[in-house]
Amino acid sequence: MLTELGDEGVQILAISPDTNERSQGLAERLKARYRFLADRDLAVTQRYGLLHARGGDKGQDVPAPATIVLDRDGIVRWLTVADNYQVRPDPTDVARAVRAIK
């Protein structure tokens, strides 16, 4: 569902504090058709107010799991934040949010 949006000119990015190598390995395992970007210093995470201070398994700062839809001007048009990184919104909801701003 979400990868189809790429065919419609939508750019999908996954942003993670993991290294590029680890993210690339995950992308290959998932056969992802989108790019993974590293936010090693959590600058992007902080910009969007998604820092979970000391939320990591070793007490380190980590990003809150979030899905964000931005318009062409970089304005947040849809946002969902989860308590668990394994919980993601329904792809249909994300696609609907994307199509609403096209």
C-alpha cells in the first residue's frame, strides 16, 4: 500500500538513530522500496519534538516511534506517535492522509 505511493510521486523515508549499515541491512531484509536515513545525533528527532528522553533500553535518548506526513513545503499535515516502536499506523490511514494533501 505505502510503496504504491512512491509510484505516485510521494517520497517515503525511514529515519532512525541506527547506523547507515544497520539501516541498510534492515532495508534489504524488508525489501523496502524507500530510503532509510540516519539521525545519529537525533537532530531531526528533536526538531519534530519526538525525543523520548532516556527511553532506550540502556537509558539513552531515543526517538518516539512516529509516522509523519509532510506536504511539499515541509509542513506537518498528519502525525501519529506510538508508545511501542513495533506499532505502526494502518497503511491505509497513511495513504489517505497523503492523498488528502495532493
